[in-house]
Amino acid sequence: MNKDSILAFITGAAAGAVLALLFAPDKGSNTRSKIARKAQEGLDTAKDSIDKAREAAKGLKDSLCESGNGLKENIRERALERLDRLERALENME
């Protein structure tokens, strides 16, 4: 299922829920309260999802930074080892 299909499904579901509430046999003030409550619940859910995505992205960034630091240290150690070998080889040539 692609993003457009998911968005269309969510939009259709929301429109259906609003229409169901509007045509329900209830007082207008109760219906408006229900719509407002459901809209707030949807907004809260969206905010929670955004916060979770933000935390996941931060965790991934931190993990990548740690991996990068480890990689830099590994490369540094290898370079120093090769320089040591080169120095020893040059000393042996003398």
C-alpha cells in the first residue's frame, strides 16, 4: 500500500465519521462536542506519532554518530600501525 492509498483511506474514514456524527439523531451541541473531541483525539495521536518519530530519528542519529566515531578511531589506529611499520622498515634499511 503506498502513501497516497493510506492518505485516501484515512481521509475517507475521517469524512465518514464526521458524516455519521452529523446525521446521527442527537442534539447539535452534542454532535459538535463529539466532533471537537474526536478532532482533539486525532490531533493528540498525530502529535504522539510525531514525537515518537522524532525520538527514533534522534536515536538513529546518535547511533550513527557513535558508529562514525568508532570508525574514525579504527582508521586512526590502522594509520598509526602502518606508520610504525614504515618507521621500523626505514630504520632497518639504514
